Amino acid sequence: MSIEVRVPSLGESVTEATVATWFKKPGDAVAQDEILCELETDKVSLDVPAPAAGVLAEILAPDGTTVAANALLAMISEGGAAAAPTPKKDDKADKAEAVGSPGAGPEQVVPRSDVEDAPSAKVAMAEAGLTRDQVTGTGRDGRVMKDDVATAVAAMKSAPAPSSAPAAPRAPVAADDASREERVKMTKLRQTIARRLKEAQNTAAMLTTYNEADMSGIMELRNEFKDSFEKKHEVKLGFMSFFVKACCHALKEVPEVNAEIDGTDVVYKNFVHMGVAVGTPSGLVVPVVRDADQMSFAGIEKKIAELGARARDGKLTMAEMQGGSFTISNGGVYGSLMSSPILNPPQSGILGMHKIQDRPVVVKGQIVIRPMMYLALSYDHRIVDGKGAVTFLVRVKEALEDPRRLLMDL
């Protein structure tokens, strides 16, 4: 009996993926749920497990192939035994034709010890007139992927006109310094983060406005109710639920901060899917708390704790990182006193939280020491005016300084 291996769900707005690496070859025995190959998208990398135990009979989408959601990747012969000897050259030629890979031939499937670049990358390099040495591979073991070729082409276009000598990718390094350097390939996630952040700067008319909030009201409220809150809801009462609630409240008054541009249209969201930036060992990810405006303090805290744990364990799904309408980033947990957050496209607003620090402030004509936090709202000035941005940040400040306003919807 033959079992199909198909591309798993890629999530909202992701229509295709690239087959990065096959970890098995035809004839190999596989166990159920054993990882067969790795797919790369512009958001995350996906492992494709074997749906059943058996023998990998045929690979229909070789390395470098671009595949759509639910596309057929391979076939498994259930209950078969591993094929013994390596097929002859003619068998391999037939196999290459069977997978329907354009231009594939016997030479592409002959076993070799060197790293083979993705077929789509080879075609792209040929079309761009690039040699292998001009492209830095980011795939497994230095494999060149199609995106790497596009990056190299873009870099060449943006680079200054070369002199008589060919342009080097970086300045010369002294031998003593080079021996103490370490070169590490960027992960696909880090490449995506870098690309999206640069796209945000290049696309949006980004501007940041600042304010500060006296956190003594929230701190007193937490100190008074944190034990009873945790006892009843089995989750700690943190600052994030107050910030999420305050932002949801402000977004209702300034809806353009909760909107996005689609061509010549502005799409207003009648819901709040709150992105919460989380630092992980492999980079920053932004899981989404859906319909945060409909949730209680306890519900928000539980969801953020769950998503944060899944993010740090690398278990977030793409669906959990898509569809956000506004983002909160808390650099204060790392000690940041002030920063200008970068938008998370296509969102038009992101709020930066920072370190709570005792500072002298004037209250009713008296200089007092209060726990203060700087707030930074970066917004897309194409659809958010300065008045709307300032109003939004003031409403957040008011809600944080007097949380009772959230209960009274003021």
C-alpha cells in the first residue's frame, strides 16, 4: 500500500514553500513521524514527518523545488523493506525524469560528497550571470537557495560601481584578526527578520512619538491583588495584560493605528489581534493574541504565558504568528530605557515598553520620586496623522496611570 507525503498547512498568506533538504533518499526505511525533509518559507522552517512507517519509495519534489500547500512530496510504501543496493545509473536517469524536474538528468542524482545547490538556485544564477563564488549559501551545509541568488543580485545592484579590481563582499581582514573570527550561517528565521525589518523601513513612512507613564498605580494594584489573582486564575498578574488592555482601549478611539494599507485602500480592523514580541534563542518572533479586546486580564496573561513558552521551545505554528493588527514590544525586560521600535508590516503601529526606573517628577507642584516608564509608539505616517498617534499614546498613558479608567471605559 502506498502512502502519500504532502506539504502540511503553510498558514494564512503563505502560498508556497521551498524544499530545503531531504534527510532520506528513495529506498530508505522510515519510521512513523520520522522527519523526512525540511521546507522553508519566508516566515518559518517546517519539518515534514512521515505519516506512516515503511520505505520511502519515491521523491516527487527534490531539493530546491517550490511547492504549494498540500502538494505531493513523496510516496511511502507501507510495510516494505529498505531497498538494498544503489540503483544503476540508468535507473537514476529514469528517476530524475519521473519527478518532472526541469532539466534534471542522471548527473543530478549521482551520489557525491560535495554540497549540491538547489536546482532553482542554479537556474537563477545562470540567468543572473553569477558564479557559485559570488553567492553565499544559507541552506543546510552552505547550500545555495533561490533566495540567496536574489539577495546577491540585489547586493550587486546596490553596491557602488566597481573599480578595476572586483568588489569584495567585505573589507580585507588582517590574518591575525581572521584567525580569531568565527563565520556562522544566518538561520532562515534571522534572514527573514532582517529582510522584513528593512522592508518596513523602505516601505512605511515610519515615525515615532514618545511619552512616559507613572507606573505606581499599576504597581500598587498588582501588589494588592497579585496573590488572590494567582490563587483564583492560576497565573501571575504581570504588566503585559495592563498594556494589552490599555492598547485595546486606545485603538477603539484611534482606529487608524489598528489598520493597514492595501494598495490604495485602508483596511480598518474591527478586532484587535495583538502581537506580542518574544525573544528566543534563534531570534525575535511575534505570536498573536487573537481577539485580545474580548479577553479578560486572566485570559490575556494565560495566553501570553502559553505563547511565550511555545516560542522559546520553538513550537509555535505559523498560524500563531500571523494576522496581528498591532504589536507590543517589551525591551524593558532586557534593561532598555528608550528605543524606537520598527513596525511589523503590514501593521501601522507598534508600542515599545521600556524599563521601569525611579525618577524625580513634579506632581501637584512637588518633586517626588515615582516609578516611570518611557513609552514609544512607532507608526506609519501614511495613514496615521501626528494627532492620532499622540492621542493614542496619551490614552495608553492615562489608562496605565489610572487603571480604573479601563473599567469605566474612559
